[in-house]
Amino acid sequence: MTEQFERLKSALAERYAIEREIGSGGMATVYLAEDRRHGRSVAVKVLRPELALAVGPDRFLREGQGGGAAEGGHQNVRGDRDARAHRVG
């Protein structure tokens, strides 16, 4: 595991048990995690560190609050979200 992955696991450990990376794109990396509060598997999307200062949390949080596959009713995507900003590292 990378140092960044271990810092992420530590920063989110109270709420999520981060298991592994499941995808990445131009702005973020997505991890498979267990939501400790609800006892279910979730995807945790993390903004790439090099973009965090340039983009800032506002745009990222807006994305988490609406739109996307969850709003379109895809059968494999739940509509509830936990959108928040954390500084890792």
C-alpha cells in the first residue's frame, strides 16, 4: 500500500473501512469501502491531491449533492450520499 492510501484509511477510519481502489479518472480516485455506520459497501470518491487546491472543495461537494447515476435511477446505484470534505495528509 502507498503512504497516501494509508493516510486516507486513517483519516476516514471512524466512518469508512477503505478496502481498495476500484477506479480513477482525471479528477479523482474511487475506493471500495465499508460504511461502518450502515454496514454496507460504498464507493468513496477522493479528489486527486494535485487538483484539490486548484478546484477547491465547493465543486467536488456540489457533485456529491446531486446529479449522476443515482439521480437517474440506475438499479445498481443508491441515491443517498455522504458528501463532505476532508484534508488527508
